[in-house]
Amino acid sequence: MDYSKEQLIDCLLSEYVCLLQDDDDETLQWTEEEFREWLNSLSVEQLIEETGTDEVFPLSEFMYSYS
């Protein structure tokens, strides 16, 4: 299945928000808006790479988990 750039950004942002909530060390330094701006600067291929998906955890599962 093909995903749009907007769908990928929405799911990556959703993942980031979850990470922000779980980040006790405050190592995640971008606000949601800053992260969205950075994601918007990436190509679809780069966004897919940012999901960290592979054969074990496919893109479809990532999208389902964060949509």
C-alpha cells in the first residue's frame, strides 16, 4: 500500500508525541511544531526511512499503530 506524505508525517508526529510523553530524560528537544516542520522538509523516501520499519516491523504496522 502506498501512503501519502501527509499520512507519513501524521504517523511520525504521533510516534514523536508518544515518545515525548515517555521521555523522562528530556532528550527529545524539538517541540511538536519544530518536528513537523522538519518532517515537511523530507521526501517521502526519507520519511519512510525515519519510521525505522523493516521486514520484521513493516511500514503497514507502523502506520496502523500510529494512525
